[in-house]
Amino acid sequence: MESICYLTFLVKLVVCSFCFMVLGSDARQLSSQNDVAALMAFKKSSVDADPNGFLNDWSSSSSSPCSWKGVFCALNDGRVTRLDLANAGVIGRLHLSDLMALPSLTQLHLHGNLFSGDLSSTTRFCRFETIDLSANNLSEPLAAQSSLLSCNRLVSLNVSRNSIPGGSLKFGPSLLQLDLSRNRISDSTLLTYTLSNCQNLNLLNFSDNKLTGKLNDTLSSCKNLWDLDLSYNQLSGEIPASFVMDSPASLRVVDLSHNNFTGDVLSLEFGNCRNLSVLNLSHNSLSGTGFPASLANCQLLETLDIGRNALSFRIPGVLLGKLKNLRRLYLDHNHLSGEIPPELGHICGTLEVLDLSGNQFVGGLPSTFALCSSLLSLNLGNNQLSGDFLSTVVSSLPSLRENTS
Ligand SMILES: *[C@@H]1O[C@H](CO)[C@@H](O)[C@H](O)[C@H]1NC(C)=O
Ligand SMILES: *[C@@H]1O[C@H](CO)[C@@H](O)[C@H](O)[C@H]1NC(C)=O
Ligand SMILES: *[C@@H]1O[C@H](CO)[C@@H](O)[C@H](O)[C@H]1NC(C)=O
Ligand SMILES: *[C@@H]1O[C@H](CO)[C@@H](O)[C@H](O)[C@H]1NC(C)=O
Ligand SMILES: *[C@@H]1O[C@H](CO)[C@@H](O)[C@H](O)[C@H]1NC(C)=O
Ligand SMILES: *[C@@H]1O[C@H](CO)[C@@H](O)[C@H](O)[C@H]1NC(C)=O
Ligand SMILES: *[C@@H]1O[C@H](CO)[C@@H](O)[C@H](O)[C@H]1NC(C)=O
């Protein structure tokens, strides 16, 4: 009796797990069909031409898209998680909404195609974590209705190397990296919006655009910013003292080079620049009667580039001597005068690159420089230096690879 009971139980168990398996594989098949349909809808709406035949194996008769070129699926449920059409050379007008129909698609790598469009979408649900649309043909303003605000898991957006003129794109607090470099952004709406909504941004890159006007904003709301790059624009006027003063302690790289900033660097106040490693103010029209003493707060500073400006002081040797981690110092092509201070030799243990060329320095290279055991490159050209420092000091530098004295 007992064994019959047991047998019935076993049979039931086997039958049951069989029906679960059937149910499971039915569901899997259904979702694969949905993914096929969504990707085919995307191909239809967004791909006008595919000259390299990258999408040749994308076909609505497939039972699953997981073996298609550029399509990657999760092992457990077979849903599409990543689309990688990098450098496929596909041409068309992007309709992100069709891709948002794929419930597990989080990684969108569309670098190196000719997609145009404005990132607009009619869908309210967005699960993208990464969108890389760099090196495409985006030439319209990034529309406000693109509402990346609904992409509440979006971590990285890269639209570098397009022809975007600006726009009123909005994003949410999940965003950590925003790369807008190498576009044609001339209206400052995006810059203003970004700097006042940067909440969690780590990286903000506006390099190589067409921004003009004064830098009005501060970084005080960018509590987590590491890298800020505004280089290669046409920003002008003074860099607001509060811009650096109120900067977050997280800041690591600040590149304002290749703009048209004016004003005295002495008026910049460095606040808590605890993590600042790279400060690049080169290729501007900054004047300067001295360095602000608060620069010494930036104890982790490794690279200081203020070359090609209009600085006209004597090198503050004592101040620079306090920057014990300085590796690269560029003060070239300014109106600096006087002698090269011996205190500069005090940071010689770390200094690798020193460019003082194109100034009005007189005298020689102090003998303290004989301790510059890490110096790889020394450029003292185009000054009014004199004396026998070449044979006495420079010739004794053990690691020097490049010497333009
Ligand atoms: C954005 O894409 C470009 C390639 O087009 C790449 O060089 C750059 O590193 C990317 N930016 C980020 C923040 O990853
Ligand atoms: C790039 O986009 C512009 C504007 O949307 C369009 O006129 C042009 O044909 C596109 N270029 C290519 C090569 O598709
Ligand atoms: C910003 O983008 C430019 C051009 O794409 C790149 O060369 C530069 O390294 C980027 N800056 C940072 C801080 O990542
Ligand atoms: C700064 O403010 C002025 C006046 O409101 C405006 O004209 C200018 O475009 C702003 N500059 C930037 C870079 O936002
Ligand atoms: C400074 O940098 C370190 C190392 O990258 C990081 O752990 C720390 O959180 C940063 N400090 C701030 C205030 O962000
Ligand atoms: C930089 O500013 C100066 C003075 O305001 C102006 O004469 C010059 O044309 C500007 N240069 C650029 C490249 O904008
Ligand atoms: C500072 O910026 C200029 C112009 O972008 C660049 O040529 C230079 O390499 C940068 N300096 C450093 C030390 O990175």
C-alpha cells in the first residue's frame, strides 16, 4: 500500500516537473520571440542602410536573436542584455523607443556608426545603464523630451564626436559619466543644467565644443565630481574665484585649457582641493602677479600647466616647494622673469617635467637642481639664462632624456 502511494507520488512529481519544464521553455520561447520582434522593429525604424552587411543575420524568422551579430543574451533567461554595434558603419535615424521594448537590454554600444536623431523617446520605461553613441552623426539639439530622466539606472552617456549643437537634455541622479566632448555645443543651456544638476557625476567632459561667454556657474552642487574638462572652448572673462574655492574635495582633474580666460591667477582661491591631481589652465590669456598661497592646499597636485598665458611674476619657489607630489610643471611661454629660485630644487625628488621655456629668466640653473634625480625632461629654451649651468648642473642629472636648454 505504502509503496503504491509512494509510486503515485513519484509519478505526480515527474509529471509536474515535466509540465513546469514545458511551461518554462514556452515562456523562454515567447520572450525570445518578443526580443526578435523588438530588434527587428529597431532595424526597420532606425537602419536605413547597412553597407557592411553587419545586420545580415538579423531575421524575423529566427526563433532567438542570441546568435545574431552584435546581440548578447543572459545565460539564465536568454533575454537580450547588450547590443554592440560598435564600428558597424550602420546609417539611419535612431529610434531609442524600439530598443526600450527589450526589458533586459542595459548596455547599448553604438559607437562608430552614422546614427542621427536627438535621443528622443516616447517610452516611459528605460533600463539602460550604458549608452555609447560616440562617433555618430547626431547633429540635432538633445531634446528635453528625450527624458533620460526615465532612465533611472543610466550610469554612463557618451555622445562624444558628434555634431550636437546643444539642447535641453535632462538626466537623473544615477548618471556618473557624461561625455559631450568634440561636438558643436555653443548654447550654454546644457552646461548650466549639468553644473547645477551634477549630483553624482564623476566625469563631465565638454572639451572641444563652441561654448562662449563667462563661466557663471560653480561646482558647489557637484559633490562627487572627479574629472571636469572644459578645454578647447571659447569661454572668456575671469574664472570665478568661487569656481575653485567651492569645488568639491573629490575633484581630481580640472582642465580649462585652450579657452580665452582672463584675470589674475592670484585672485583664484583654492579651497579644499584635497584630491586635485591635474590643473591645466594653459593656452588662455590669464595674467598673474603671483600664485595664490592657497594652491599649497592641493597637496596631491601632480600636474600644473599654466603655460602659454600672460603671467608676469617671479617664480614663487617657496610655495611650489611645498607641492611635494608635483611631477609636471609647465610655466612656458609667459612673461616670467627673475632667477629660477633654488627652492624649486626642493621638489626635485618627484619632478619629471619642467618647462620654463619662452620667458625672461636670467641667471643660471641653481645647484639645488643637481638633486633632480627624477627629472626626465627639462626645457629652459628662449630665456636670457647665462652661466655654466649646462656643464655643471644639467650634465649631472642622471635621468634626463630630453633637454632643451
Ligand atoms: C567616449 O567615447 C570615446 C570614443 O568615441 C572614447 O575615446 C572616450 O573615452 C569615451 N568617454 C568615456 C567617458 O568613456
Ligand atoms: C547625417 O545627418 C544629417 C542630418 O540628420 C543627414 O542629412 C545626413 O545625411 C547624415 N549623414 C549620413 C552620412 O547619413
Ligand atoms: C575629454 O574628451 C577629450 C576628447 O574626447 C579627451 O581627449 C579628454 O581626455 C577627455 N578628458 C577627460 C578628463 O577625460
Ligand atoms: C553667463 O551669464 C551671462 C548673463 O546672464 C550669459 O549671457 C552667458 O551666456 C552666461 N555664460 C555661460 C557660459 O553660461
Ligand atoms: C579622493 O580620492 C580617493 C582615491 O581615489 C577617494 O577614495 C576619496 O573618496 C576621494 N575623496 C573625496 C572627498 O572624494
Ligand atoms: C580673446 O579675448 C580677447 C580680449 O577679450 C579678444 O580680443 C580675442 O579675440 C579673444 N580670442 C578668441 C579666440 O576668442
Ligand atoms: C594641458 O592642456 C593642453 C591643451 O589641452 C595640452 O596640450 C597639455 O598636454 C595639457 N597638459 C597636461 C600636462 O596634461
